[in-house]
Amino acid sequence: MLTSPSNALHSTPHFWPIRRSRLCRSRNFTRFHSGERSSSAGGKLCSLSLLSASGASKFSVRALVRPDATEEADSAGDGTLAFPNHISVKIPFGNREILVETGLMGRQASSAVTVTDGETVVYTSVCLADVPSEPSDFLPLYVHYQERFSAVGRTSGGFFKREGRTKDHEVLICRLIDRPLRPTMPKGFYNETQILSWVLSYDGLHAPDALAVTSAGIAVAFSEVPSSKAVAGVRVGLIGGEFIVNPTVKEMEESQLDLFLAGTDTAILTIEGYSNFLPEEMLLQAVKVGQDAVQATCIAIEALAKKYGKAKMLDAIRLPPPELYKHVKELAGEELTKALQIKSKISRRKAISSLEEKVLTILTEKGYVIDEVAFGTIEAQPELLEDEDEDEEVVPEGEVDQGDVHIRPIPRKPIPLLFSEVDVKLVFKEVSSKLLRKRIVEGGKRSDGRTLDEIRPINSRCGLLPRAHGSSLFTRGETQALAVVTLGDKQMAQRIDNLEGSDEYKRFYLQYTFPPSSVGEVGRIGAPSRREIGHGTLAERALETILPSDDGFPYTIRVESTVIESNGSSSMASVCGGCLALQDAGVPVKCSVAGIAMGMVWDTEEFGGDGSPLILSDITGAEDASGDMDFKVAGNEDGVTAFQMDIKVGGITLQIMEKALIQAKAGRRHILAEMAKSSPPPTLSLSKYAPLIHIMKVHPSKVYFLIGSGGKKVKSIIEDSGVEAIDMQDDGTVKIMANDVASLERAKAIISGLTMVPAVGDIYRNCEIKSMAPYGAFVEIAAGREGLCHISELSAEWLAKPEDAYKVGDRIDVKLIEVNEKGQLRLSVRALLPESETDKDSQKQQPTGDSTKDKGSSRKYVNTSSKDRASSGASKVVSGDELALKKKDVRIATGGGNDKPTKSNSSSNEEERSSFVNGEATIS
């Protein structure tokens, strides 16, 4: 038995000829030796490869062909199971190749493929329901993408050691998979289709998102889903002025562009991404580079699907009866045309809904009456009634008249036609869409009376919420977004648990909410929907580019955008409102940005146009639902910061995208000009309710000392000073957050005192005695920093106990005379007394020249004082009160082990220079 040509590809990657031959074995010989092939009833195996005719793309294939329909696979000589339908192929994927395998895993699914890029492996399966669901205007396609922590040898960091609900970035990839596949599905296919995509291995270099989209495109192409075209996706980056297709994760860190593109071999289906004010011309170049890469991948996928794909379920497509379109148009055409011209969304919706109910009642309950003239029933009646006035001939009972039989004709009653409710609703929606398109093409006017490139009226207000750190209300037509900004420290940052294994914290995030009340409906309020997560991320990316660096503005920034009213383009309204709210909160943004949504009417020739697509600026909800494109573009006057495009037709060309980008640029400039007229305008300064953040630098070796065991030290600093929080980093950066200046200054002084490097010989004035001991007094020379003044150093005279000279709370001047190996400070009052008093005291204590000294003897400190007298002019004097309360930087001495004080060098002064935000949006 020969291998079927439909199940194998005939070439080799080594360019060696393969001679196909029949390998036979005895039925009693159940195993074969190494190097032999089984090809009898037991099974057969072929190892083949394919090289494209052009030589541009190389495919290597290992095909295993099952000999029969049984599920039992033969055992090879080494005891491993053979997989008769296992296909292993390499196809182009940008500037490299990926390995595609099928027939090895998930064999009960409609199709299942495993795609490998480097050591990143994505498994995707496609399954269909056996019975179609009720027809609807929405394809029952469900996509689920999940990144398994086992892909990097980890488990979940939570209490439950398994993957939980879908994370936000996984939801975004689900949308990336769904959007390009949906337009390739035919209308009328209602079998529920589910795509499951799992990341099984991740190498940290090859990102799995574009790979997952391509894997899903391959799985759908191999499955029974009646898709029209193969789909693939790629990522394009701009690194060093050059566009790179599918760059590695490390390369993307330096990229000025993150563009995801998916499409077929002939058209673009979706693009999404963000950039650093990239001009439209360069964005088009990036799209062209990505489209070429997608085209090569799709050609390879379609070649494989033709050989290995399953038969498509074309017979499962159910479309409404063709005559129903004519009936709906006859019943509602004129009234529907008038209803579509109502400018107010709510009034228009109510008028269309009322008309739809009327059509439904006629076509589903009463029945549509066919025009009798069209069917000839009225014209035939006069001919049948010509003999009505003639005398009737009476035929006796039991006899039959052999002549003409006269039959009295009865007019035929028309039979009402009834249709299903779902079909009527589908047709009514499609007829409405066509009438809306026809009005745009024929009259050049939209439902609200605007021209193709006209923007709806814009109004914006800032500072609506007095206690919020920043707020704005942006209104464009019947779309309204309330944006609120909250500023905080690192504790407010969003933590992200990803496959990289390192905790990632987002210092800026935008959360988008779309309540049902925004469209005048009643609905359920729960967890954020996929739509809310997608729209929020798009607005977040659009604004992230204009934010200052963390060093310049050390705040965590949260933007909440709540859609109060919606009639299209609410995500772009969130961009505009969010930008104004940031300015109102005092965030020093680089510039203002705005967003606009572009639409399209594709087949204009059907409605009397010249066939060229029409681009619509600032589309409404109806134009989004009935149109062919939703292209959102955000940026400033010169460049683009974020973009997203959804297509509902078979794809668009670069020429159409170029036209849309140029028209969007003009629209953005108009919106930015209207935003500048905001009344009241943004305050451009921090709210008095916003927290103050002070940044200071300490030596990195002091960080763990400030934290203390189990965080005890830093907690005590927070409690003593009254600040909100203190954040310390390994590089010595300390951020203090407080609600008032007094507590912030207190914490600053404590940290400065704890981390300063005192030098022997430094003099500290007006220092407070904090506690007493039998052997001396503990003196606070700086906030949180104390030293011991031995009883022998408290006075020139002999003291029986420290309380004889001082009490707790007294303030004295002391001099640092020693720093031991543990960092403990020895202070002295004697060293600052006049020389005569010190010498007299020294003579009283040692009249006989006894060399015996007790602990902390005066002789040592007398000598130290003596050295200091020689250089007293160079001593640095620091006031304890000033050190605790002054707002300027604390200068610290960095002297060595001698008693002579030394000046601080410039580098240490620079490290200790700090600043804080106090009612202003800038950091000095």
C-alpha cells in the first residue's frame, strides 16, 4: 500500500531523493528491527519534507499516516506510540520560521495545533457544537487565552495554586484573536465555535501573543469552520530607525513602536498598538512591513490547509429567505428612512424599535399578504365567469352529462406568509443598515445631518469634583465621559503577575467603566467586561506617552473614566477627558492629546457611488454598528500615540488606511483646539488634598538600617513623624508621602539624622537630653540619632550622678569625640569648656600621677580636647533644632578617624540633596 499523496508532502530538507517503496512484513512478525518501516495492515510511516517551488520558504514535514480507522496506534520498535496523523511543518513567521504540529495532541477536537517559536509553545484547539444555536446577528464565537505558570516553571502566587480568572492582558490577547477571525466567518453560521489557546512553554524572548493569533488562524483553517481566508498575526517594532518583524521581548524594550497587525494574504483585518508620537507616514510604512510578513505566513497556512484541513461545514449555513428582504423593505422602507434621519439617539431608537415591532407583528403573527396581481389571480377570474348568466342544464338523478361540465369558479384567497422572528429581526437590521449607507452615499449627509468629515459639538469642563485630585467632564455630541485622577505613592501602584516571574508595578493605569445607564438601558453591574478592559487599555496607552518620568513626578497615577452618556467613540472621549483631568491634577504632561474614531462605508457602488470607500470622521453608535470599520486614532497635532482598528468586511488596503489617517489627523487638531477652550480650564497645580511626596537619597548601605528588623525601624519613623508612607529602594532612593509639610519635614529630619555620617570633632548646639543613666546622659544630636555623654564628660567638676548637673529635657552643646566600631557616638561637654577649667579638673582628678584609668577616663578626652583646641577654627557647628526642622538639605561631615573635622565632599552633598512637591506640579 502506498502512502496517500493527500497525507504527506514530498520533499526533503537535505535535498536527498526519497524513493517510496512498499515495505511488507509477515502477519506473524509483529515488530520490525531498527531502520525498517511498517506498511502492511499494521501501519506505515513516512518521513518527508517540502520545499516551495520559489525557494523563498522552506517547509519540513514529518507525516505519520494511519493505515486504518481504529484508535489503536502501532507500537514502534522502541516501545513508543506512533501517531499516524502527526504533521510537523515549518512555515515563515516574519524574519524566522515557526514549527507547526498537528495530529499529536487534541485529536478529538475539530482541529488542534501546537506552534513553537524558539522555546515558546502555544497550543490551540477549535471545537464546534453539533447542533446550531438559534440564529442571531452575532456569530457565536468564543475565545479563551491563558498563560500557564508552568510554562516558566512556576505556580500561582496566590492562595490557590492554580490559574484563576483571566487576567487583563490575557483578555486583550483574546480580543486580538477574535477580531481578525470574525470577519472571515460567513453570515448564517450558527454552530457555537470555541477557540482555546494555552501557552505551554515560554522562553522569555519570543512573545506568545502574535504567536497565539497565528496559531488560532492555523487551527481554524484546519477545522470544519467555514472560514473564507487563513489569518495570521505579527508584531512590528521600530528599533534604531529600522522596522523589525516579531522582535524579541528584549528588543521591544528599545522600540519606539508596538504595532500588532493581523490579516489575510490580500487584506488587513486589524491593527492595534501604541507609539511615541509616530508620524502617520512612518506608521503606514510599519503596516506595509507587517502586511508583507502576514501575507507570506497566510500563503503557507492555506497550502497546508488545502492538504490537511477538514471539509468545511458549508451546508450548516442558514440564511433568511431571500424574499423576506423585499417584504421588509415594502413594509418599512419609507418610515424607516424617515426614522434614520432623527438626530436624537433616544428618539431615533424608539422610532426604529416601534417600526420593528410593527413589521414583526405582520410577518410573524398576521402574515404577509402577497400581491394578487403579481400572481395573476384577478385576471383569470373574468374568463372563468363568462358563462355565469347562462341557464343551467338540469341533469336527472343517476345520469351524467357527457358534454361540457360547468364548474362555478371560486376566487382564490391569498395565503398569508409567516416568517420566524429571528429572520425578520436579522433582515430588518440589514435593511436599516443599507438605508443608512444609501443616505450617506447619495446625499453626503449622515443621520445627524453632518458631512463626512464633520465633528460633533464639543464641550469640556474641569474641576467639577472639589475633593478629587483632578477631574473633567468631556462631552462630544451625545457621548460624555467623566474622568477623575487620583495621585498616590507606590502602594497605590497596580501589581501585575506575569510569566517573566518578576513583580511588575504600573505607576499609571486607566480604568474604563461603561454602565448600562449610559445608553438609557437597564443592565447588570459586575466585573469589568472584555470591552471595558480593551477600551480602558487603549485610552491608557494613548495617555501614557505624555506622562513625566518617575524621577520628575514621583506619583502613582490612576485615571477613572466613567462613561455617563454614549453614542459612539466613548473610548476616545476617555482619552480627551483623561488628558484634561491629568492637567487639572497638576501632572506636568508633555502635551495635550485627543482621540477620534473613524468609520467607513465600503461598497458604495451598490448605492450609486463610484465604488471608492467613504471615510467618516467621529462616528456615532449607529454608524459603528452599520458601518464597515471602526478605526480609533489618538495623538497630538504631529503624531500618533495609540491606535486600534476593527474591520467588519474582508479587509482594507493601505490606500484606505492612509486616507483614514490623514482625515483623523485633521479631526484631532480640531478636537485639541476645542479642548483648549475648556471652561473652567484645568488648574495645572496640585490639589490641596493631594499628598506631598519628598524624594531624598541616602547611602545604599543605610537602606536596611532604616528598614530595621521586620520593618520595625521604618514603622517607628512613620508613627513618630505622622507621614502616610515611606518607600525605600535598594539604590538609596527614599520617598516620603505625607498630607502636610510639618510631618514630612519631621520624617525627613529623622531619616537624615539616622543616615548621616558624623565626624569626630563635629559640634552640635542646643541638643536635647533624652534620657539618663547612672553612667551618663543620652543626647539627641539629630532627629532619631543619639549619643552617650559619659558622666565624666558632662562637667569639668566631679559628679556623683548625672542628675547633679542636668535633667532630662535640658539642652546642651556637645562635641563628638569618638565613634566606635559599632557606630556608637561618644559625646563630651568638657571638650567645649574653657581650657583653664579643663586643666584644673584634670589636676584634681590625678594629683599623684596615677596612671590607672576607669572606663571612659578623662585623660583620653582631655587629650582629644587638646587636639581640638589646635583646630577649633575648623570645627563644624550644627544646631540640633535646625537639623530637626530646617527645610534645606542636611549637610553631613564625612571625616575620618581623627578628631579633626573635615568638610563634606561635593558628591555626598549631591546625594543628600532632596526636594518635595508642595502645591506645585514640578520637582526641582
